Amino acid sequence: MIADFTEDEKTLLHGKASSFADKYKCSKGYVNKIISGQRHINSELSKNIYSDLKTLVELLKPKSQNK
């Protein structure tokens, strides 16, 4: 599986990779690859990061875009 963030969601996540990298003790590049869809989400670490990224997107997304 690969992350399916829209361009708007990627914009919302811009600059957040270092916080996730600190939380999960991985590189900022690793998190950015998940966000951009360049990294398969198949390890426990990538699944946890992806789950938290999706949660953050839902929190940051303007109400008119939430479904």
C-alpha cells in the first residue's frame, strides 16, 4: 500500500515530518517519503506513521472539506 494523500493534504502536512521523525525515532526523509507516496506502507513503523498522518490531516482539514 502507498499513501494516497491529495496535494491539499500534502500541503497541510508540509513541515510536520520532523515532529513525526522525532516521535517515531526515524529520519525526516522516511516520513516525507511516506507523505509523498514514495515509500510502501508495509512495516509496523510505516503503518503507525501513516495512521497518525491521516489523523492529523483530519484535524487540520477545514470543516468544509471534511466528509
